[in-house]
Amino acid sequence: MPEFATSKLGELASTDRYAITIGPFGSKMKADTYVASGIPVIRGTNIGTSRSLKGDWVYIPHLLAKTMPNCCLSEGDLVFPHRGAIGEIALIEGENLPLFLSSSMMKFRPNPKKLLSRFAYYYFRSDLGRQEILRFASSVGTPGIGQPLTSLRQFLIPVPPLEEQAEIAAILSVLDDKIELNRATNETLEAIAQAIFRDWFVDFGPVRRKMAGVIDPVAIMGGLTPDPTDAAELAALFPMDFDVSDFPVGWDVEPVIDQANWVNGAAYKKMHFVAPGEGLPVIKIAELKAGVTSTTGFTNTDLGSRYRIDDGELLFSWSGNPDTSIDTFIWTGGPAWLNQHIFAVRPNGTRTLGFLFAMLKYLNPTFAEIARDKQTTGLGHVTKEDLKRLRVVVPPKTIETAFDMLMTPIFQKLQASLLENRTLAETRDYLLPRLMSGEVRVGYAAQEIAA
């Protein structure tokens, strides 16, 4: 089947005066320009692997934004980094507005009579689209696109008829919407896990509320266990007093490192890598965030069975940017080899995976601060020595068992949702280039999704 004809973005731009522009330079956007609240500024850290933009916003005053209307974003604008995260793309939609372009970004506003924003977004999300962007990038020094506006106008994109663009975008949106729903559900589950962990093992909420004279079991459990019968059984497990060490009576404290086996990944080198498909993927921090992609390295070199991971492993990335790299993940990308700078956190008979997950997620801000204190060239780290210094309380076995009964189904739901997202993403990534090239038409793709 013939491929769709291609056009340059410059030929598909809106007739608006500011359809193709770049973020402000120089003194207009120095760090001291930012304020506590105002117009959010989109930067590379706000662009992820989904249509939804990520947090960690900085802001500029409304009055300053009005002086640079070319950098104000509208519904349907596409945003590309020209420094740093080259190859990424953001789609500006209603829930993200108002927004302002940062100095490292460039904007493209399509002519809706020629090119639909969401179709263009999905094309540049594909490997083909990413390769087209990278064609204009320099790898010398800091990654960047020279003469960004000229380059942006030269980006090539296939251009099916508008009706087919809409159908392709709709098909891919169905998959992305389901992935987003699962992600939102997972955020809620993680928040629940952290809230219960904090209330029980950090704030000692049930103990304090008992001491304060609270009688209602649901209230004793802080409303986190709404069923009265379940709440009564849990409340009865907690003591009503603290010992001289300010811990609940009968509780102890241990180093975090003693709660699990911490296996650091192997130091895979260039000589270990082979062509994709000839071995297993090597999992670095990038893969923890985005899964296995076209940039993932593969190896068939076995540096030790302890470095082999599979679905359901709990992984803790301990090195990198304190704000974006230090975190805990449930791996659902299939068999792989673990690279250095990531711990596989494996039960040692002391704690369950559910407890370890809740503990690590709660401690993540602490880990980030530890890494930030050691930050030198933009990177920080958390070591086993840090894990020896950090402490976690050890409740009686009855309370630990009760906590695990709450956490295990949460952990299992998280894992199942992540596995479903992997399948959905694989389906999307299989269909995306074929839909974009015309190899697969929309009717067949709809059947694939329904199946």
C-alpha cells in the first residue's frame, strides 16, 4: 500500500503571526524572573510519555507574559525542546492552559485545514517522528537543535486526508486514555499506601487518637478504614501509650537497610551491548520511566543471575537528578538485566513487597534530600550507608500482618495495572508507525484494539 505524501511543517503552519516561534532569550527569563504563582512555564521536565503534562512547574508574572505574546501557548499548539530533551513533544490542550514557553522550547501551531494537532503529536511521538527531530540535532556538547526555527519548519510529516488524520488520532487516543486512567488509579493507590504507612508507622495516629480518648474505631484508624468491623479489629491491635523512647509500647526500630536485600545492578559497558532482539534489555533509569524503547541497549552477557529481573521486581533508582531520578518502581517490562545505579529491593524474610513499596514511597522525599545534599554536577545519590542511618519502626507481628493484608492487594492492583499499560503501550506502538505510513488502515486497527 503506498505511503502518505509528506510535507514540511513550515508548509502546514497556521497563518497566525506567532504560529512558529521560540522561547525568550537572555535576561527576560533568568531564574530570578520566576515567582511563587502566576503563568506556568513549560520546560523539558514537564514533558513526559503521555499527553498529560507533569508537575514541577515554575511561574512568571502575568504582566511579563503579556509583554511576550509570541511565547503564550494556545489550544492545539505543539511544543518541542530545542535544548536538552531533544526528541520529546508536548501537546497543549485545554486543561493545561494558560502556559508560557520556556527559553529551551519552540512552538508550532498547525493550520487545522491541513494538519490536526493530535495527529501531529502522535506522529512525533513515534520512532519515525523522533528520528525526524533528531535528524536536526547536534550531539556535540549539550544536545541541541541549531537554528531551531529554521529546523522546525523543515521537519517532515506524512499528511493523510484530514478525515483519516482524525480517525488515526482517535484510535491512538483510546489507547492513551486507558493508559492515563490506569496511571491516575495507580497514583490514588500509591497515595492510599503512603497515607496508611505514615499514619501507622510515622505519626502513630491510632495510638495518639486512643490516648486522646477517641472511642469510635473508624475515627481511631483516621478514617482510612471505613468499614466499622474491620476498623474495630485493627484498632484493638494498637496500644494506648508510648514508651520512654517515644515509640508505641512494644514497638522497636531498625535500619532501613535491614528490611530487604539491596542488589545494585551490574556495570554494563559498551562491549557488552548487542543489536536489539539478540539478548535482553539493560534497564537504566530511562527505562524505569519510559519502558524499553528504541534507544534501550541490549545484551546477551550474563554478569550474574542476581542482576536478572522480571515482572513484579521492586526497583529503587538511587542516583541521578534528586527531583526526577530518585524514585521507586514496580518493574513490568519483562525479563531484563539490571544496570548499576538501581537497587533491586528483594524481600529477605523480614518485610513483604507491599510493606517495602509503601516504605520506599513514603521515604522518597527524604531520599531526594539526601541526594541533593551530595549533588555536585547535577547528580546526587543515596548509598547503603545512608540506608544504614535511616530508621524504620518495627511493630508487633500482629500489626505488621494487618498492614500487609491491606498492602498486598494494593501492590497486586498496581502491578496488574502496570502490566495492562505495557500491553496497551505495545499495541499503540505497534499500530502507530503503520497507521502513520498507511501500511495499516483505521478499520483494521480498530479490530486489533477490540480483540
